[in-house]
Amino acid sequence: KQEVTQIPAALSVPEGENLVLNCSFTDSAIYNLQWFRQDPGKGLTSLLLIQSSQREQTSGRLNASLDKSSGRSTLYIAASQPGDSATYLCAVRTGANNLFFGTGTRLTVIP
Amino acid sequence: GAVVSQHPSWVICKSGTSVKIECRSLDFQATTMFWYRQFPKQSLMLMATSNEGSKATYEQGVEKDKFLINHASLTLSTLTVTSAHPEDSSFYICSASYSTGSYEQYFGPGTRLTVT
């Protein structure tokens, strides 16, 4: 069964700093990988989706990379802002209906 | 596009009662809907997958007689927590997808259930 791990579990950084969140998965036979943001008590907001054939995706200050063979993905956030404070979840899709979520990284950006 | 809503956003009920949560795809027809549960500071765990007009497929360890799922139309799925107990208190999130190459799921805002 696919297992998805995110490190670190929590991270605090000063405003303006660049940061990297890590996601690893045990089975490299994935369809795609997706990064989500979740604010406290709220649902999920999709940030980036990387197909298995892609190496990276960018959206604004966010850049996600995928190394399928090693089972790793990173989410890079440039010039962090207090509004970026949230929990970030990565999820890998192994089939049409199979989406496995990581444990999340709780990010706090200190003004 | 691809907006999913849930109702209610939060609910408090007494132990032993049943609670129904609705999940709607507002601007697309969802061939498949999913129900997840999230405990505090934990990730999402898939409870069940449902296709319109057919019985839901439950994940191992999820009691189908306790968590009744109905997917009566291409835009509506309901989750009924029957005879709720305090340990059922959780955040329930639904998602919906339509058949595309990416099979992307679009998530609802979640429902906070508290059983007293």
C-alpha cells in the first residue's frame, strides 16, 4: 500500500524567507502528485498538480518538483508571507480513485 | 469552475442521533464522489467511494451500516452518520471528480461534526 510522508511536520520561518517542504512516497508507480493547502477548519485548496511524466510545475511563488524514480517531491515557496501560514498536504494518485495523502506540514510564517 | 459545496459546515448532535451531510458539485456532473474523514492534526483518510446510482465502496475498517452513503444523482451525494457517538466527532470532507485524463478530485469545504 502506498505510504506518503511529509517532513518536517511543522515549520516556522520569518517573513520573506524561501522554504522547501518535502514529500516522499513508497511506490513510484503513480499517476500524478498534487499539493494542497488547508487552512484551520477548512477544506483543501489545490495548489499544483504534477503529472507523472512531468518534472515540475510552477504557479506564482510556488514551485513543485517531482522525482518519481526516487519517490520524492518538493514544494518550494519563495519570499514567504504571513498569509502562507497553513498546513500543506501532498497527495499521490495511483489510479482513477486512489488518492493517498501525506501527514502534512504545518507552516507558520512570522511577520 | 469545478466547485463542490457541503452542507452543513458544522453540526452538533447528541449521542445516538443520526446526522446527514450533503455534498454537491455545483457546476459539473460528478461521476464519482469520495468521502474522507480527518481527525485533529491528522491527514485525510478515505472512507468510501461512490458512483452515481450504485452502491458505495467502503475502505477497510469503515462500517457501511454506520456511515450510509447515497449518490442519487450526478451532483449530489449524502453521508449519514447513524447512531452517532462522540468518537465519530471529526471533520468530514467530500470530493468529486469527472472522467478526465487527470482524474482530479475537487474538494468541498468540509463539515465539522461534534457529537456530545
